[in-house]
Amino acid sequence: MNKITNVNRRQFLISTAVVGGAFTIGITAASDADAALTKPWESPKGGAELSPWLSIMPDDTIMVRVATPEIGNGAMTQTAMTITEELESDWSKMQVEGAPADRNLKENGVYTQAGGSLAYFAGRSTTDARMKLALQVGASARERLKAAAAAQWKVPVAEVTAAKSMLTHTPTGRTLTYGQVAVKAAAIKLKEEPALKPQSEWKFLGHATPAKLSAPAIASGSAVFGMDVRVPGMVYAALRQSPVHGGKLKSFDASAVKKMPGVIDVIVVDPDEPRDTSKIKAPMTLAGAMPQSAIAVVAEHYWQAAKALEALPVEWTDGPGGQWKTYKQMRDATTDAISKPGSKVMVERGDISGLDKSAKIVEADYFTPYSDQMTMEPLNGTALVTADSVEIWHPSQHPEQGLWVAAAEAGVSPDKVKFNQTYVGGGFGRRVFGNDSRMVVAVAKKVQGRPVHVIWSREESVRQGRYRPLVAAKFKAALGANGLPEMLLSRAALGEGGYFIGWIDSPYTVAQIKNVRLETQTLPLHLLTGPYRGPGYNSFGFMYETFIDECASAAGIDPLEYRLKLLEGWPDSGWSGSLKEAAKQAGWGKKLPKGMGQGIAIANWAGGGKPQSGTTVAAVATVEVSSAGELKIHALDIAFDTGRIVNKDAVQVQLEGGAIFGLNMAMNEELTIANGRVVEGNYDTYPIMRMGDVPKINIHFGGLSGHDRFSEVGEPPVGVIGPAIGNAIFAATGQRVRSQPFRKLDLNWA
Amino acid sequence: MALELKINGTTLTTDADPSTPLLWVLRDHLGMTGTKFGCGIAQCGACTVHVNGMATRSCQLPVAAVAGADITTIEGLAPNADHPLQTAWVEMNVAQCGYCQSGMIMAAAALLKQNPKPTDQDINVAVNNVCRCGTYPRVKAAIHKAAGTMQS
């Protein structure tokens, strides 16, 4: 029996027991399915609730409630697909909405379970626990629908079959639709939860590749993102936070703008004002959602608010972040730090004391800059705050956290917060800290009686980020007689809030190199950081895989062959399989004209240093560098191992998107600092690739090991695209690329 | 002083200040939120509409400048959101987060009107909108597909 069928039934029963059939809602109105599609917080009225995750409408529409917000990765659609497999429902009847975070709170954690991926409202839909849960939700509902039909026909349930949202009494051919018996089914309690079918019998999962359920609303322009929320009586606020992170508002002159058209008020957000958090016992940390010193202009329309904010005289006290007069100072601080021993040892295996006396030493320093997630939808949110309640409409990656943050900022009991999840215009980690919900409520609570839509301009979004941290790292290895590293010392220096994925958990670190020491040095750089697609991994993937390439070159061994040797004995065929598949498909080793080259890289996301875990991705870049230094990327060939896949098309588009994200990160992205302030603010200075800039991206499925897991695909490509391109540039020109972004390097080889 | 605007075949009036960009008049004054705010500097293309049939970025375009012009937004592109591009977009699962896609579709629709059978290069030039999710390969494929549908 495989893992998915091995469901913990007791756990499922515990979580459903809270509501069981007790929350059955009578049929009161026809369903309004279209409204649900475009305004996800407006549930269709009527229908029967079979469980907190599932309601069936009289017209057979099935509404699935999902705790993983849709941020473009298909997480909500995938959950509906997983339920469909066991529910035996008609896919065309399936709809999704966000599981309400306020209901989770009021109903004793009905959508969450302590520990693991079910603990919070964020992330992906294909973790083992989430898939089991969705399958069980579907199976349970199916059996109750069958029982309801059997009762209506007064026949044994064994004579009833379910398929395509239709119940059939096999001996007589009588039929009922799911919608026709849903109310009765909702009142039925099963004696025992049904067993799940084995994966080998899946008919829908692993086969069907429907468009995301959000596709029609998006193509018609009717999907309501946070930016599109319109609530009666709503006013707008344009927001400005201290341009130096951690700085404070010193003075402003509201009278200069109060008479401007539409202006209602000028509002100050003071991080030091007392906030009553006595009612806040959040199940997650709210540390990333602290208020920042800010000022906002509230007006009848956003443009009026924005113009008035522009005209508002404001002075700031910079605080410690102001000491960074130039970006070079910050870079130098990190690169100086890695020339000395680190303050913290992250990994120590074996003994590297003989490293400096070794016969063959390879050493190199690498650098990756601050980068912003640059979501297409600028940060924003809408809230109505009263004396004892908050209602918020928000594009969040983590609605449950958003609810707690709103309660904390407004000083109300969390059960007095209604959190309405909207469509999300990109996440990439930016919307998981809840600091945007914080600032929305901080402004809205000072506007009496009217909901406030708080909007960050693009520049404000970029300059008030939670950035991919700036990282400098040294790698130093002693190569043995076989050319492979015997000892490795690596030191990383970075600002506050670092992530170390792709470094401390690399198979090279945890197993394949026998003597390893990794040290870190955290510097006070005073800039806010946070998760950015593939945190840590997006820097260390580049550094580690470039360094391995340098070792291969020093040993005089082909980079592909070198990696395969280094991975010998690593008990996960997904690594060698992905390398070989990417290399084969790219025509690795083929003769290329002068100025052209191929580079390879491999890494694993979220495996935690364990074999057959997380997602392994290998990439081959084929590039051309003109003698004047112009870089053209001809193709990216990508192979991967997630174990298995449940939706080939979804995997394909996420890998493509992740590759383009990784490509842009490596080629283009860098935030610089002057006088403590982020310089870049918009697409003119922080370029994002457009259609004509994107090379041919080939996603190959031949690296899949078939191991029993469905690991994620959105983040894994970002770690390998940069090093594959950098290593290809080396192959083409002999010039080693050790810092990002590549567009700022001189690749001239004439 | 009310301004008259011809949007999606209907004459609408707005009391917005004439210097207000068309984007914000559409979104805040007229409640048509399919046209998106992305950058405010006419870079990303999320705010693309048609002005007299031409793909135009609306975030820096004062509304006074388009009084009397024929303006089409994503809401008015096709009666039942069934423009061949919109159909292709759904069939090919193009969108990821979806925020930039109205603008992409509007840019592509203007292109197909002028050039019913665009090459990859034509598409690269005409649809130079920004997408952070990386939907570009699918966007391009969907434009080719819609072009095929419209020809047949």
C-alpha cells in the first residue's frame, strides 16, 4: 500500500467531528456561482455543507474551500482536483474559495491541525498531509451522498454507484444528481470513514490537466484582486513609510495638503504608540509584521491621495540605517567579513584543519545582492475598523496570519475580525509576513466609519520590501587525488534574516564531502529582509554550483562527469537522473563554435538534506557571448525530480515560470542603497524580462524517479538557472562569473 | 465640469479632475477594475486599453486627452468575454497569478487587429508587457492560437 492511501482516519474524524453534519445549511437561494468566481469572499448562498471543506449547491455546483491561497501556482485548483478524484464529481461543477480564516478560529481550528503543513493557511496543496485530507474529504462526501440516495430509494447502499456527480441505482438505472441529495447527505454520519483507493486506480489525478479554475475570471478581467476591492463608502489612502527602514517620522505639515481636492485626512502610523495585544495569542509568529513609522493621506480617490502625499512636506529621522551612505559600504562590510572566521558554526563534519596545507586548493568568493519580489500587484489592502471589530479584504499568502495581525493592530479580539481573501497578484514570499495587513489596519483604524483602501505606490512597494538578503560567501576546498573535494570551508556574511537552504542541506555538505565546516557572520545592515522565491537557496544554489564547477575545472574533469562522481553513493537516483536527462536533452558535450558554451548546475529545494526528499532540479544553459561581451542565452534545458507528478501541465508552467524568475534574478536584479534608502523603485531601474528576452525553455520529464512523493515545483528552478548560465559563460569565454546580477558584469573577451 | 468619455461603446461622464490618468478614472470613478495598476510610469503594461483601436498605457494618460476618443477596456473587448484571445487564454491555462493578463490580452488584441498573422518577433515587439510569474511562453502560444482561430 502506498503512502497516500495510508491515511490517518482517526485524525480526520477528530477534525470533522467539530462540525460533522451539524452545520448543514438549508436551501435558501439559487447559487450565484459567477460571483463566487470573481469575488472569492462572497460565498454562494444556499446549498448543503457536507463538511467545512465542501458544499454542494442545488444546481450541482460544488464549492470547495481551500486553506492554501491561490497566488498563481494553482494551489486551489489542485485541491479541488484532489477532492474530485475521490468524490467522483463532474469537474465542470467544481469551484473553489478560500477557507475562511475567521471560521477556522471560531470553530476551534477546523481547517488546521497542529504541526506539519496543515498547521497554517499558506503554501502548496500537494504535501502528503494535504493530499490525504483532500482525498478523504472527497471520499467521505461521496459515501454520504451514496447513503442519502440509497435511503431515498430504500435500497442497500451497495447497489448505488457514484460517477460524474451522478448517483445511479445499478439494478434499476434510476439516477439522482449530487445536488438533489446533498441536503440529506449532509445530515448523514458515517460509521467509519471510507478507505481511499490506491494511486494505481486514480483516474483524474495524474491524468487530467484542466486550466486553473481562476482562468475565466482572469481572462475576462472580472477577477477581484486586492487592488480591485470596492466596498460601499470606501476611501483611499496613499502610504509612505520611513524611507530608511526603522527610521521615524520627525515632522510634517498637513495644512499644506488638507485643502487639496478630495483630501479627507492625514494619518500618522506610530510604531511606538501603545497597542493592546492582551487578546493576541497567535498560533504563528507575528514578528515579521511589526508596524513601521509612516504617514498616509486619505482622500475620496486614490489619485487625489497620491498627489497630496507627493505634495506633503515630510521629514524623517533616519535611525541607524542611515549610516549606510553608499551601497559599496554594505558590500565591503560583507566581503570583509568573509575574510575572517565566522561568529557561528552552522555545520561541522570531519576535520578541515589540514585544508591550508593541502596540495590543491580552490578558493573563490561570491556575491548576491538584495532583490525584491516585485509582485505585479503592488501592496495594498482594504479595511473597515470599528471600536470592536475589523473587516479586511486582502491579497494575502497567509490569511490566518493576516487575521491575527489585524486583531493585534486594532486591539480587538481575534474573533471580531473578518478576513476576506482576494485574488493575489503574485506572492513569491512577499505577502507571507502580514506587515502589509498591519499597515492597512494601522491606517484604517484612524478613519472613523469608512472602509479605507490603502495603496503602496510601485516605488513604495519596492522600497519598503522584505528583500532577498545580500549575501557574500567564501568557498575554499582541498581537492584529493581523484580531483574531488576532500575538505570544504565556506563562510557566509549577510544582513539580518538570512536563510541557508541550498548550503547547509546540500548533499555535498551533509554527506558527499567528508570534511566540511560552514560558518556565518550576521551583520547589522538595517534593511528588512524576508522570503523571496527559494529563500537562501536562490543565493547559495548559485554560489555552491559555481564553486563545484570551479573545482571541476581545477581538476580538469568535465563538469557533468565531475558532479556524477561527487554524487556517487548519494542514495537518491533523482540527482544523477536529473543531471543525465538535462545533459542528454541539451546535447551536452556537442561541439560549439567559439564564443558559445554550455553550463550545468543541480540543486535541491526543501529536501532538508535528506535523500528522496524535496525537489531536485538540474539545468543546462546554452549561451553565446560576443567578443564585445553581449550575452545571448540560446536555451535552458531543465530536468527535475519531484518523485511523481499529479498534474503535468501545472508542473510544466510552474517550472517555466520559476526558470524565468531565476533567470531574471541572475541577470537583472539588484537593489542598491544610498543614505540608507533603497535607490531603485520601479521597472525602469529594476528591469524584469519581457517576452522577447526569454530564451527557449525546455522542460524535460525524464528525470522523475517515481519515488512516492509529490514535491513542489515553484521554487526549485530559481537555484540552478543562474549557476548554469554562469558556468556556460565560463565555458564560452574562460571568464568566471561570481556575482549577480550578470548584466552589470563586463563579459568582453576580445 | 463633467467630462464625457466613450468607453466600450457607451458614453459615460466623470467628474474626475481632467489631469487624472485614465487608469484611475476607469478604476475609481467608473468602477471598471479589469484594467490594472502596476507601475504608474507606463512601463509594465498592466493598464493597457485601446484608444481608437491602438494599445495604449492608461496610467500616465490624462483623461482630458481622450475625451471623445473610442476607448475599449478588457470589460468591453468581447460581449461575453469570448474574444478568441480570451478563449485561448482559458484553454491554454495561460494565467498564473493573473494580474498582468488583462493588459497582455489588450495588447495582443490590438496587435491581431493590425496584424492577423503575427510572427514571434511581431509579438515580442507589440506585447512587451511585464509578467512576473513568467507566463510568456504560454502568452505567445495563445496569441498564435487565437490568430489561427480568427483566420478560420
